Amino acid sequence: MKNSLAIFFFILAHFAFYTSKAQNNVAIDSLQILLESTIEDQTRVASIYRTIGINYKSQGKYNKALKYHFIALEINREMGDSLAVARNIMDIGIVRDHQARYANALDYFFKALKLYEAIASLPDEALAKSGKIGIAKAHGNIGVNYNYQQRYALAIEHFTKSLEIKKQFELQDGIAISYSNLASSHVGLGNYSEARGYYQRSLEIAEKLGNQRGIGINFIKLGEVCIQENEFDEGMKYYLSALEIQEQTGDRKMMSNSLNGIADLFIRQGKTEKAIEYLERGLLIAQQLGAKKEIQNGYYGLSQAYIQMNDYQNAYKFHRQYAEVKDSIFTDESAQKLAEMQALFESEKKEREIEILTKDQKLKDAEIEFRNALIIGIILILGLLFLVYNRYKAKQKIALDKQMADIRQKSLIALMNPHFTFNSLQSIQNVVIKRDVLATTAFISKFADLMRMTLEYSQKDTISLSEELIFLELYIGLEALRFEGKFKYSINLDSSIDGDIVEIPPMLIQPFVENSINHGLLHKSSNGTIDINIIRVNSSIVCSVQDDGIGRKKAEELKSKRPKKHHSFGIKLTEERLELLKLGGKAKIGFEIIDLIDGDGESKGTKVEITIPIKDS
């Protein structure tokens, strides 16, 4: 019972760590509690310490991470568990890399590689496989380290070795990382075409696996390539996509990189104030994490931005801070290297002892198999849940698309209803009988254009506001011709709105205008007017359709007294369209119908206000 409880807490802690950064502290607290109940099981204790270290590393608390990694390393060394020791040494090297202590990190990576090579030569197939996978990881980390030091040819050599092993075992996630790493080396060498190809291959695998961090990193890297090739608009799209993912996942270190990349693009485009805003955000995050490389990049970017603004005082200040951080990285690396050299003899002696113990000692196969089966089971369950969710979302999207298509078709049919078509053709016949050639030509031309635009726009999700107004002008003009001056109309667009940029769903305003004509104005004894005004209110445009007709109440009374020959579905279909747009997450458009009343309480017409959110340009 006690072991079962311990396993439950162990799984819970791991799950909390990998789901989101917000749960890291919960995971650490759970693991600390678990330590008290499993103190007699040194293998599990070491694993818990390692997991706590990984949690702290993900939060950028590198000194705390090292503390727990070194505790785990010492326990595993005392137990003679060479595979776990290799993992611990690799963990320490990764943290050192994050601290920009490259020489020290490289020492740890080569030590881990040596241990993994020894494990890979063992007769036990499971251990040998773990050793080979460890070799692939070690080569990958060594390549990353060489990339940091701009030794790109060496980096490519190690990345290639890592990739070959990962392909052998079909480790898709690892293959994606190797492609990304190879791309980084080619960027360093100026081979941007090769780099883009590797990043795209890495991105495809990350998207297939749903690896959000991998997707974000590849977006950043593709953005960097775009900058090198002066493709600034495409580069900005990649950086903004990366930043959105990192804000969701809480990956603060990579978030700092995205902010610096966006700022770099703004500097190149001459948008210096925006660049400074993003650089300051990125620098603040880097300082909180103690990530010296990102701090260095932030100071350098600020110095370049202020040079562009001719503010040489601030430019000098930030360039000096950049130089100090750069020197600090070099000094820390050199000091750490000296300390490591002093302890090298004792360290190598212990490593030789571990290798001897590895050859003589057999690990507990049953426990390893149980742990592996448990992990595989969790992965399978999570994978199944992911597939079920994706299938549900896909079905939901198909159903939504079908509804939208049905509504489009119904809208088209409603607009091109037999009565409208018949009345239009009858009007054409009347002007032909009158031998009014000009009027006949104008009417037929407008009618043909309206039919063409209706067919074209009914196939689109959105059109520009200018296109909508052209369509509306054509429709109302045709109705005005048909009813021989029964009403006048005006269409007014606020000068602050660029109709060519604003996008709205097609044929959105027409049903309300049709309603005003057929139910408000045509039953009026005198001539009427329709005024259509479009203004901007904050981040929305408001379109009002106002008539001086008989009003809704009187229209309903007349409708109830006459036989029902034609049903108008325009407003109802518009409501359905707006509901589907909300479900599809494309817009939140609303409308309000207002009855206009004079001082005597009599109706003086109807006003419809349609509110359409727009994006600021």
C-alpha cells in the first residue's frame, strides 16, 4: 500500500511538471512530501531529486537546479548506477550551458558520453539501447555547446552522429531537435537555404507530435533566417507566432529570445520606439532568470536602437553594459574551467571506479521493466485522449463548415427569390415597352452586375467594406429604378475608415435594407428615404440603416391582413449567420432594431444598428 501511494505521488509530480509551468511549484511541493515517504528507497529518492532539479531549471533557478542535480549524482554514484550517473552528469552540463559556462558544460557532456559508450557495449540489450540513446543525447548537447562557441563544423559533426542514432530508433522528437540544431549550424556558416530546409523538417515533426515548445523554437529560428534574407514581414509572423506559444506555455527563456527577435525586426524597419519596448520586456525576463546570454543580447539591441535614434548617451550606456556582461561570461567560463582542472584527477578516478562497478553489477530488471511499462502506459493513455479530442474537434469543424455552406446557399436563394427576379424582369419589360433604350440598358446592366456579384460573394468568408458598399449601392439603385422614385437613399462612410482594409462578412447589410424597402417604405403613401451611415466607435464600426417608413407595428398589421404569398427569410438567415460566425470564432457581430417614435408617440420609421469589430491597422 505504501509503495502504491508513493508511485501515485511520483506519477502525479511528473505529470504536473510536464503539463504547464504554472504547476511547477505544486510539483516541487509534492516531490518534497514524497521524499519523506520513500527515504528508504535510494533509487526513487535520487529520481525525485533529479526531477526537482529539472523543475527548477525550467523556472530559470539554475543554482537551485544544480544543488538537486548534484545530490542525485552523489546518491547514484554511491549505488553504482552508471546509467543514472550519466543522466545526472548530462543534466548538470545542460544547466551550465544555460548559465553560459560553456567550457565547464562541455566537460560534463564528454564525461556523460564516455559513460554512455561503456553502457552501450554491455550484453544486456535494454541497457545497451539506453546507452546508445544516451550517446545520441550527449552528441546533441555537445553540438549545441559548439554552436554557442561558433565552432559550427564541429557542431555539425556531432549533430549528424546524434541524428543517425535517433533515426535508428525512430525517435521522432529527437530527430526534430537534431534537424533544428543542424539548421542553427548552417545559419552560423551563412548557408541559409540549407538552414531553412532543416528548420521546416523539424517544424513538421514538432507539429505532428504537438510539441508546443519545439514549434515555438522553430518559429524563432525561421524568423532569424528570414531576417538574414531580408524577408521582414514573414519573419515578423514567425516571431509573433512563437511569442504567442511561449506566453501560453510560460517558457520565459525562449520568450526573451522572441521579444529580442521582434525588436531586431523593428530596428531594421526603423520602428525604434517599438523595438525599445520589446527589448526592455525581453531584458527584464532575462535578468529575472539570470540568463546572461539573453541579457547580453538585450543590452546590445538597446544600444543599436538608441544609435538609430541618435541618442548616443543611452547607446553608450547600454553598449558598456553589453560589454560588461560579455566579459563576465568569459570570466565565469575561465574561472570554472580552472576549478574543474584542479578537481580533474579525483573526478576521473571516480569515473573509472564507476565503470568497473557498471560491468560487475546488474540493475534490478523487474523494477526497470515496471517503470518503463508505467511510463509507456501513461503515454498511450495521453496519446489516446489527444487523438479522441482532435477527432472531436475535426468533426465539430466539419459540421460548422457545412452549416456555413448551407447558410450561404440559403442567403443566396433568399436574395435571388423568384419575386425579386420576376419583378426585376417585369420592370425591364416595362421600360422596353416604353422604348426607353437608356433606361433599359441601365437596368439590365445593373441587374446582371448584381447577379454576378451575388454569386461571387456568396463563396467568400469575408469581403472588403468597399466591396460591400458597391454591392449595396447596386442593389438599392436597382430597387430605386424598379419602383420609379418611390424612395431616395444615401450611403455615407466615415472618412476615418479605410473601406479597402476593413473586412466584413459578405452581403451583411443588404437584408436590413431590403426589409426597410419592402416593409417600411413601399406601404407609405408618400415618398420615403433610407439613410445608411457607417462610423467608427473605438475598435468597431457601426452601420446604421434608418428609414422613415410606416414602422414595424404597422407593417405587421398590414402583413396579417393580406394573403401570405412570399416569406422573407433575410433577417432570420442573417441571425443564423452571425451565430455561426461566433461559434467559428471569426467575429462577434451584433445588431439592434430600434423603433423611431415622434413627440406624439407615432411611428416615424425604423433604425437598425449593426456593430462589427475590426482589427486596428
